[in-house]
Amino acid sequence: MNGATPQPQPSHSHSHSIGELSARTGVPVRTIRFYSDTGLLPPTSRTPAGYRRYGDAALGRLHLIGVLRELDVDLATVRRVLDGDLSVAEVAAAHADATALQIRALRLRHSVLRLVARRGPNPEETVLMHRLARLTSDERRRMVADFVAALDAGTPQAHEAGAALRTALPDLPDEPSDAQLAAWVELAELMADADFRAGMARAALPPSDEDALPGADSEKAAELVPFVRQAVADAREAGIDPDGAEAVPVVDAVVERFAAVLGRPDGPELRDWMARRFAAGHDPLVERYWRLVWAVNDWQVIPGHLPFQPWMVQALRRSGRVSPSPR
């Protein structure tokens, strides 16, 4: 021993084989070799026999690659992160937006499948429903705009109807509920129907009070209709079913007022006349359109804004004093 003081040796990071990296990270050897071959995980050194060796930093790098790939980040983007061209935060933000779109698409697909299962359409109807459901928001707006524009091109009454429709256009949200999607599909089918468009041009607006009771003197109708309209709104607000016993006093009060104003006795003849007149003043498809618009837009249904005729016709005919009559 010559008495020389030993000199400290420089520290070296631990050297790992591919097998050791795989054991410590759970990443298959074949995958690590692929990452190494493509330059994502270059070896720190090689043994005299040519085997790849990796330093401790490779562990962190491999963990990051694994997380990014598990999050479905493509290899080109992974390389940019590893090279420092992109931050992990930037990649996460971009992929969060992409994932949100995928989730939205999956939810829409789920809703369409549930709708098809519920309606049981034939193959042609299934294709149409799928196409209507997958329209973009711009395509849906164009479809609605074209429908309204077609009404404007008709008579002055149709132009007035188009103006009424513009006050409440259907607007399906990007993430609709099953009910909203079903309402939109039915609404789109209605708008494409030529007969419905013709009916909407005639009756998009609720009839004025003097026109809501066809066949009656306009002055008398203007006095009677607001009364029955309010009576039905109150009954609906109270949850009274037109087929139930609680509807009888409502009907009796309305018929009593009609009998007094018209100078006619209360009885099956007057009630039948009232039922037929109210039925003639109501278009169920137009009412359906507005109900669908409310459903698509997720608006609350206000009883006073619903057509009063269907409730009163049903209550009159179910009161036990009037049998159903053809319109």
C-alpha cells in the first residue's frame, strides 16, 4: 500500500435492460423495443454484445409515453411532447376537447339506438331517423329555415303563419336528452310532409276568440270563448282529467254559460253541437308541432297556452251526455 488517499469515483445512474424496464413498468418488451426503434425511447448505451441499456430517466420517459398512449394520444404528438415542442398541458387540453366530442357522439348514438328500439321502425325509417339525428346544428337550422321560408312564399295567411313560427324555432341542443331527440326526429318528419305544411300555412296561429267556435255568431263567440278557454286552463292547472268525474262540474258550468248566451236549452243536442264546433276549430297536427317545439327546446308547457278545444271536446263527449260524433 503506497498510502495514497483513495479518490471518489463519479456516480453513475443505474443501467436497465429492456426486461428490467418491462418488469418495473408493466410495458411489454415488444412495445418497449418498438418505442426504442422509433426513437421515442433511445437507449442510453449498449453493452459490448450490443444489448440496449437504459438509464433511470428512461423509466420516467416510458411512464409518460404509456400514460399518453393510454389517453389515445398519437405517436407523432407523443414525440413532440418528449422533444419539448408541446407541453403535456397543451396536449391534455386538445385531447379533452376531442374526448368531449367523442362522448357527445356516443351519447347521440345511444339515444338513437334507444329511439329505434322504442319505435320499431322499418329499415327505411331507421335510416331516416339516423340521418335526422346526426344533422349538424347548422343543418338543422337550415332545415327549419327552409320550412318557414316555404310558408312565406304562399298566401298572406301563410306569411303570417311563418312570422308566428319564427317566434319560437326549435333548437336541439348539442347533447339532447332521449325525449328531445325523439321530439326532433318527429318534428323533422312533420316539416318534410307536404300535407302538414299546407295545414300549418292555414292554422299555425291559434284562432282568435271570435274564430275559435266555427258556425257561431262572432260577437257571441267572442264572449263565450274566453270563458271556456279560462275554464279549461284552470282545469288543466288543477290536474283535472277530461275523462274523470271532476271534469263534470267544469263542463256543466261551460254549457250553462253557452245555454244562457245562445238562448238554447242545456241538453245532449247543445252539448253535441258544442263538441262538433270545438273539434272543427282545432287542428291536432298543428298542436302537435308546437308541443314538439316545446319538447325540443325543453320549455315548460303552460296550460293556458295549450289549445282548449281538445280538452273540452273530450270532456263533453265523456260526460255521459254526448256520444262521439264525426267531425
